[in-house]
Amino acid sequence: MDKNTWIGFLLIAVIVVGFTMFGSKKAPKESAQQPKQELILPVEQAQQPEQVVASAPEKPVVSKPAEMGVFTPALTGEEKMVSLENEHLRVTLSTLGGTIERAELLEYKAAGDTVNPLCLFFGSESSMSFSLQTAENGTLHTAKLYFEPVPTDSANTAVLRMPTSDPEAWIDFVYTLSEDYMLRFEVAPHNMQAHIAPNVSSIRLDWIQLIPQQEQGRKFEERYAQLQYMMVGGEMEKLSESKEDREQESTGVKWIGYKDQFFSTVLIADDAFRESYFHSIPQQRQSGYIKKYETATLVPFDPTSDASIGFRYYLGPNHYNTLKAYDNGKEKEEKLYLKKLVPLGWKIVSWINTALVIPMFDLFSGWGLHIGWIIVLMTLVIKLIILPFVFVSYKSSAKMRALKPQIDEINAKYPAEKMQERQAATMQLYRQAGVSPMSGCLPMLFQFPVLMAMFWFLPTAIELRGKSLFWADDLSTYDAVFHWGTNIPLLGDHLSLFCLLMTICNIVYTYITMQSQNTDPSMKFMKYMMYAMPLMFLFIFNDYAAGLSFYYLVSLFITIFQTMIFRWTLDDKKMLAEIEANKKKRAGKPQSKFMQRLEQMQREQQQMARENAKKNMRR
């Protein structure tokens, strides 16, 4: 490889470093004494009085019993638990508030826990409350009211009823668990027309949830944990993942996602959330939590009708195919686009992931192979796809190396003071030999989207979570073999073995490559940079998923093997003979339009240089 190829590698390294530094900004610590900030929710005053959304409305103030009217019996009661379960999900409902007390994913476990199923949230970690006006001008907050379980004929349905003093009037919270990760939730009023304020056209929903740390690598869990929401029409919006952030939407929101690195709790409206306020707060490391998410929104409600308000909960993994399946067979306006919860990179990178990487991963996984062999096979396929670009790059380097003696003659003939003449003569040599100085760099740039696709896919692939390979117990996080009690700048508090092996292999590859280069003595700095880059990657990837480092390690081994084959088939003598043959073929042939434009530009530059020199002499 010539210096142009190395420049291509350097550009990739700069982009990777930039992404890493941008994504790893430390979140500001939440102050325990930080005053609550208030936002006025833009509710139509003709429908209900002005409401204030606090930053943490954990304990809604319940109206006095005299203002509760027929809802007074719901102020007292006994908390009971009701469970719904399928092979994927178990939800426990509490009669206090009628909401989900616990959500457990039966197929997954938190890091360090080999016994209990992974718990998305439990108890006070999650709070949801509906608020609306009673006919007595009181405010009803469901989070502090007691519901009663109602027997049903279905094992996958639970009904929690808010009792009233009117035997013909009630509000039911109906939960129906499907066969996957989706939980249907309906607020079903019955004969409430006389007990709800007549001017009400919407009810307010307050939803707060703490996101516990589920993974070993907190740094990446913080990076991928994010409050996201989908506007009606399919446009995704996100709050900052690295700092406290808040946003307000006045138009329709289809769903609200409380996202972790590998799992999400998503609330989907049958209609749409009309007015919404979102707040994301990073949590301190010692708290055991990653983020705190808060939402206050309005949901359309007609008190004169017994029509239910419908929602769906998605309580499950951020698995691309699982999320994508919810849009199968749906019209565009009905699609949820939950698959956007999985970060797959920029547009072209995301397209490569969805069109190539994920289908290939699914294909090899379907063969029942170990995860290590799956990564190896994916690496081989990707290497075959980019092999033509790599071959063109190496062949260009070999040609440039074979031309070096002739380029040295041109440099000796035209000193540095005659740079224009030197460039013209060099370009003439390239044209005659059929060599492009950019042919070594451009193929590397063509490979870049494919390389970045794997860079995005592997750290976010839940399929790697909990999968072991050699000494690594979990390929979705770092494989630390050495720990120390303090944090070393840039490196952290551990050393990952796959990352270390990748670095060593990269240094060996750099040495092998540099031995074949006729290094210009004036380019010593570039040579040092080539050896510094692998060391730089050690600091970058030490915290990354072990699966990604293993992929790069296998990729480097294959690259070294390819390089040996290229050297055997493309030596300098063969390249020089090919160059001389090209010279004879091109003798007398017209130049390409590109070369004509390039030489025309050089002639214009030479003319301008001569004119400037004459002006300077006259002065």
C-alpha cells in the first residue's frame, strides 16, 4: 500500500475516533438539590384549567374526599397483585393505581445474575397516572386510587376496576397479553357521563421510569439508552443520550419509547398523544440506574361516550427482526416503525446493515452455528465482497512502487523550485503507464460503508448478549482479563484481551506492509503514524463489545493472508513489465477527458505562476 492508501486508513481512524469521543461525553451529574423545573402544558383553557407539569410528578396530589364524588370508595383499599405470563414476558399488575408493578423478560437475565429473569422495572422504578376532572370539580389521579380485580374467562386478560358509589358506573383498566412482547391496555369507562366534568375532552397521562443498569459496560449502556418518540407520519425524534434534555411537542405523537441498550418499554397510542412534554435525566454511576425518563401528555377522551382509550405496551428486546415484524402486512400509515429503536448507523450504513449484514447473520444463525463461527463466516463473506477493491488498491500500490525509480529521476531533474514542471512530468508518466495516483485511496473509501456497518451492528446486536467465546463470557461487552482499582485516562479500569490481540495483530500487519514500501526519508512522520494508529485503536476499542474486537482480529488475519497472496502474484518485475506494455499500447492514443482537463488545469496554473513571477520582478 502507498501513502494514499494509508491516508484512507487514517481518514477512517479519524472518523471512528470522532464518533467515539462524541458518543462518550460524560453525562452531567444530577444534583440532589436541583430545584424542580416547571413547564406549562399548552392545554386548551376552554376545556380544562391550566395544568403544570413538574419535572418529577412522582406523588400526585389527590383531591379531598368531598371533591371525589362517586370515586370516594377508591381512596381506600388493599393492594393486590395480578399476573399475566407467556413464554417471553411476565407482567405483574398492582391494584394500587391499576398499573404495571413489574415487567420481566423470561428469556434474558441481567449481567451478573444467572438465576432471575431480567426485570425492566419494578415497584417505584415506574409510575403511571391518569388525571381528569370530576363533576364536583375535583381532580382524579389514578395512581393513588385502589382498583379491584374482576374475574375473566381468559387466562391472558386481566381487568382492574375502579370502584364507585354508583353501582352502574365504573372505569376498567383492561390488560391483554399477546403471544409475544406486546401487552394491550385499555381504559374503559362505563356510564361515567354524569360523574366526569362535561367540558373535558382529554385526560392527562404522567409516566415516569428509572432505567436500571443491566449490562457490565455502563459506558455503552449510557450511550445507547435514550428517550425516543415517533411522530404521526413516521418521523423519529430523540432526546440527548449524554446530557439532561427536554422537549415539547404540540402535534401528534404515535409512540413513546423508554430505551436501554438492548431493551425498551414503548407506549403506543391507538390514536395519538396530542400534547406531550418529554424529559431525560442521566443518573449518577453509584445509583445503579442509567437514565430517568419522564413524560406528560394528553390523550383524547370523550366523557359522554363509553368508548375505550386504547394503548399497547411493547416490553421487550431491541431486536431488529422482532420489531420489524410488527409492521408486516400493514399499510404505510398503520406502520409503527419500532425497528428504528435499533441504531444501525447513518443512512447508507443502515441500508447495508438491513440489506446485507442482518440477513447474513440470520442465515448463519439458522444453521445452528456457534456465535464465534458466525462472526468468522460473516468476516469471510465481507472480505470476499470487498476483495476487488482491496486488489485494486494493492495493485495500484505495486505499480506506484515499480514507478518509484522513474519518479525519483523526475524529482532529480526538476528541483523543488520548479514544482509545476515536476507535477506535469509526473502526471505524464502516470498517463503513459496507465496509473492513477488516486486508485490506492478511493478503493479504501468504497470499503468504508461496509466496515462501518459492522462497526454499528455488532455493539448493538442483542444476539451477542450473553454469548461466550473462549475467555469472553459476554460478547456484547468488553472481555476484561486485567482489572485495576483506578481509572487510567483513555484506557479505563481494565484491559480487554480481544482488543489487545487485535492491536498486536494490527502492529504485525503494519510492520509487514511497511517492509514492502520504499519509504521516502522525508515521510518518516507518516511511518510513525502507521505504527501509532494500532495503539490508538487499543484505547478506542478497549470498552467496545468483545464481538467487535474479535471481528477485527479475524479480519486482520484474513487481510494478512490476502497480502501474502497478492505479493506472490504481483511482484515489482511483473508490474514494471505491465507498465511498459501499457506505455506501448497508449503511445499515440488520445488522452482521456479527465487527463485532458487535468493537464489543462496544470498549464493554466503554470501560466499564472509565470505571470505572477513577472509582476514580482517589475516591482
